[in-house]
Amino acid sequence: MQKSAIALFVLLVLAGPCARGGVLFSDDFTGSTIDSAKWTIVKEGPQAICQQNENLQMWWDRSYAWMLAVSAPTFDVTADTVEVNAWQDTTSDYQGYPVSLGSHLGLLAYYNANIPNSWRWTAEWTNASGGFSAAVGLLGALRWTDRPADTVYSLKIHLDGDTLEWYLDIGDGQGYQLAYSTKDFSVPFQVANFQNHVTLGDSDSGWTFYDDLRVTPEPATLSLLALGGLGALFGRRRK
């Protein structure tokens, strides 16, 4: 009886944080030093700069440079929400990928397809058959240059059961809005050579900023796992 009571207590303690929603990985980018235990910076081009000063800051000079901040840990389908804030301090007329949030679930990016007036938010993912799904344009022709400088966008990729969702908060006071969803997806998603990692990217002239990154698991799923443990415990006791 005493062992069962202890086991029950442990499982309830584990279930509590799960029900409230835990955090698998986070970074507020506090201070002036990039945490090498959390991030690897991958970049190409001599003028690509990545630094930290109370947020993550990326810059390049259009010389075909690009960079990614790649998370040290990897994630699987239990990490069902990836969220970050992103902004720029300029309104440059040139954007390649000024902002891109990559994860094991998919990619949410602001993208220029090098076609006039083609600036758009896009979602990319691996479909159920394992092939790459073509980018889906989100929010029509919302142009980066139409927003005030320093407008903070909040980006979120979320797995809700069998539905993969992309959310955007474009700083208009409306909060998160569902931009696109699909059931035709496969996990894990591969971002270049960084399968299952979270990536923060930049390939634009001017500074791009990231802050308040969170990777969180599905609370209900984890709670069910804990409750499953309880069921197994009491099932053994009945025997």
C-alpha cells in the first residue's frame, strides 16, 4: 500500500505540470552572449553577423549571405508548438527570407519569390507521402514594407491532434490568427541538414531580431501518459 501511494503521488506530480503545459526548450536571449549550449550559428558570407543583446540579432549586406541559428536539442512529435517573436528595424525594399521559423513540424517564413509583388508569408512542410509540399502563401499580399518599422510579429507552428496549423500575429491588435492548416503532413519535417531542430533564419539586408522562443509539448497527451501509468498501477494492484 505504501509503495502504491508513493507511486500515485509521483504520477500526480508529473501529471500536474503536463496539464498546465511544460516547456521543452526556451530562450529569452537575455544578456549579450549567445548560449552555445542552446544554439549553433551556421552562416555563409563574410558580412553575415549574428549577435545577442537582449534578443538575437542577425544582419548581412546582400552579398549572397545567409545564416541560421540552429537549436542544440532536437524534437519529435511530442513538441507540438513552436513560437517566437520576430521583427526588423528597417523597411528595406529587398527581402529574401528576412524571417523564417523552421522546426520539425514545418517552416513559417516571409518570402520573396523574386517576382514583382510576390512578397508573402509562406508555410512549408513534408506531406504525408514524404514529399516536400510547395509553399502556401498566407495573408495574401501583405508586404513587409507596408508595416511600421519595429512592428513585432509573433509566429507559431502548432500540431493539434492530426492537424498541423500555422498562426500569425501581425501586430494589428487582433492577436494570433489561424493562417493555414492541413492534415496532409508527415513528421519529422526536414529543414536542410537540420532535421528535427528549431531554426531561426535570416537572408536580408538590415537587422532581423528574434526573441522569446518557446517549444512546448502537448499537455493533454502528456497527461494521458501519466494517467495511463496510474491505470497500469491500479490494474496490477487488482491482480
